[in-house]
Amino acid sequence: MFSSPYQTTDIRAYLEQSKNFPFLFQPRHPESHKGTYGTLAIAGGSSGMSGAVILAATAALYNGCGKVWAGFNQAALPLPVIPEHPEIMLATAKNLCSRNDINAWVVGCGLGLDGTAAELVKYFLTETTAPLILDADALTLLSHQPDWKKHPNRTNLVLTPHPAEAARLIGCTTAEVQADRRTAVLDIARKYDACVVLKGCNSLVYRDGEEIYTNTSGNPGLATAGSGDVLSGIIGSLCAQGFNAYQAACAGVWLHGAAADVLRDSEIGEVGMLAGEIPAAARWLRNRLIRHMQRQDSE
């Protein structure tokens, strides 16, 4: 008999939390196809940082995105290969700019801070209208360029700063951000007219016109390299699947943290948890909850 690698202590705890995101647990239609679930493109991965894009792309696939492009900010060929996941399509970040079939973008994971990186962030911010998640180096570049104005038709910009990046975005110190996180997330959202995920313990999500969402899932195991890249991939995947920016951000933050809780409760523990372990745990949890809800509906 098949045994799950994830032995959660009590699925009921996840069921209670998941009630905030009913849209996340709809079963797939029998006649759906890969186009139904969108195409996500991820631009980043400068030399030495290829893993950031790979982690984000892997998370997007494991969270149900139909197709995923990994675009590396590297001129030299050949591009990094991903033998574990040949499903991920490869390109340079610059070449992705010419595609017109992208349903959502994630930009910044390991992108770098050189002139080419700045040009890419400016292009995606000002010239594209599909949902756009800016993370990591893209946030630093944005903080240095207050004159950049997003495309007038863009209503779906997501910023995902950790406290130090948040401080750069609004011109204060990290300590000031941490002393009043609610004010910080409001200030960033209003300054950049964006949905903002202020990462950290009890991450906050805010978009003008919505309530501040305070996340309660997750544990210190998430304090590991690449965890933020995985979160960006999950949020981008949900945007590509058709959820609006605020829905995708709230649900993505919760699922990311809940997956870490699954790993913790499966005798893996918090110490030494790897970012690359999170996507498969998130997939397992989402499908487990979908099946459970289907059984409840049939009773």
C-alpha cells in the first residue's frame, strides 16, 4: 500500500486555515488542458545565481501552472540545464521579452544589479500588463529608480520584500520597518500602487481596498536560502492560473508556510529544511485538501 512521505499530525488544522482560500481547492475540470492553467515566465538567475530561478520555476510547476519558462540573465550559452525537471522551458531573460503568450511574470530571483538587470525590470514594469511579481534584486533596483512608472493599464503588481528590502523601498531603516510592520506594508502599497507581501514571521499582505492579511502558517525552517524564490514561484503560478494579485499573494503565503509546517510535522524538522523540499510538500497538501473537501461535499 502506498505510504505518503508526509505524515502530518492533524490534517484538521490545515483544513481550518484553508477555509480562507476556497478558490485554491477547486478540483480540475476533466476537459482542461495545460493552456487552462496558464504560462508563467520567471526572469532572473544571473551568473552564479541560476538556482534562484530554478527554485521558483519548480515551485510554479508543483503548484499547478500549465507551462513555465525559466529566463536566465546570462549571455553565455549553453544555458543552465535542469535535468530533474525537463518540463521547465529555458531561455535567456532578454529573449523572454519578445514572447506574447505569458500570463504572468516573476522578475528578480537572482537577477543581479547590473545595467542589464535594471533594463529588464524597467521593461517588465513599464511595457507589460500581465500580472507581475517583483522580488529580490528587482526590488532593490526599483528602490533606486523612483522615476520608473508602471504601465498605466497595470493593476496587478505584486512586491514581495523582506524587511531590509522594504526599508529600501520607503527610505527608512530595517529596524523601523520591524517596529511597525503594518504601517510599512501600507506605505509600500500606497507608494507603488501594488499588492505587497511583507515577509517575515506572520507575513503581512496588503492591497489598497483590501484588509491587511496576517499569515499564521510557517515556522523557522523557512529561514533558509531560496525560500523566498519558492514563494515567488507559488504566487506567480497562482496569478498565471487566473487568481487576482491579492488572492494569489494571500493564498501563496499561506500555502508556502503550511508546506513548511507539513515538513516540520513529518519528522523532517525545522533545522536544515531546504527550500527545494517546499514545492512538493505544497503540492501534496493542496491535493490532499482538495480530496478531503470533495469527500465532504459528497456526504
